[in-house]
Amino acid sequence: MGRNRATSVASVFPCTGVQIGPDFDFTMHVRRLCEDVCTRMTEFGHIDMSRVAVCYSQARKRVRHGLHASLTPMRFANGATTGVRRGRRYTCQQLLGADGQEMLYILRFYLPRFMDEDFEEKLGTIFHELWHISPRFDGDLRRHPGRCYIHTHSEVAYNAHMKQLSREWLDRGPPDSLYRFLKKDFDQLEREHKRVVGVRIPQPKLIPLNS
């Protein structure tokens, strides 16, 4: 059987910005927001953010269309550590936190594209990705009935539901300091801070296992 390889979250690379003011830690701010959501909203109470790696990737082109965020499950269906793809069995490359704990998900944002959306879209995107986490928090995705098990039969309705949940969170009075940064675009963050920095994590690899 092949050996699992591990990548440490402690390996981070800065996203450089203009030299004005203190650094802005993008992934730390997103993590704090997500932790509050998971504490304040019972719908997300199953999520343990200490086992969700939050990171960013640089978008190749600065355009509005394209991927804004993604959630990568670190296990297969029903939390299995191995799965079959095209007739061959695989395991997923492990990702370990600074304390050696295995991460079950990677929550990734694509900059500057994500920050160039309006406030409601950005907040809805965060809820969108968190909702993909399985209610069992087992490293698998939330699986809806039917063929369209990721976004149900209507991605439009899915996104509308996420925006509704995000508005409910705001109505519960989280501190403005948690989400104030989402009201700015990437250029504003760069103008106000020395650099925009954060955690960068390579996309985990599927490792084939010997028969």
C-alpha cells in the first residue's frame, strides 16, 4: 500500500501588496468570521474550524467571472480514507495543522477576484462553501438527494438560501469588526495596508494505492 504524504499548514507564503500601513491577514479575518458563524448559527454548529484549513490562491486574471472560492474535502464518500476512481483505488494526501492534527477540509479563496465582488455576494459565497461541509463533519461533502447532489436541482435556489442564512447571521448582531473588511475591494485593502497576506496551500494530490 502506498504511503500518505503530509503537508503542513505552517508553510505559508505572503501575498504582496503596496507598502502602506500594517499587513492585512486575509485568511485570519476569514477564519474569525467563519468561527463566529459556526458558533452563532445552529445550522453550522457541526463544523470545527480548527480542522478546516483556510487559504487563498491568486487568480490568474483579474476578471469578475471565474471561481471565487472552493471547498476541498480531504476524504471520500461517507468519510472513507480511500476511494475508487476509474477502477483504481486512491487515498488523499494529508494536510496537517501546526499541532499535527489532520485537516478535513480546505476552504480556499481566489484573490483578488473574491474581494472584488460586492458585500452581499462575498458573504453569501462564504456561507455557500461552509454549507458544503457534511453535517457529519467527516471530511466528505454534504450530499443532497438525486443526481445534483452538490447544489441540489437548482444552484440559483441554493445560492438564495445561502444569502438568506447570511442575512440571518447579520441580524443576530455579530461584531462589525468581523465582516467590515468584506465591504472593501482588494484595491482598498492594498491602499490601507502594507500588504495583504495569508496562508497558501497547494492543492492536495490523490495518491494511487497498490493493488
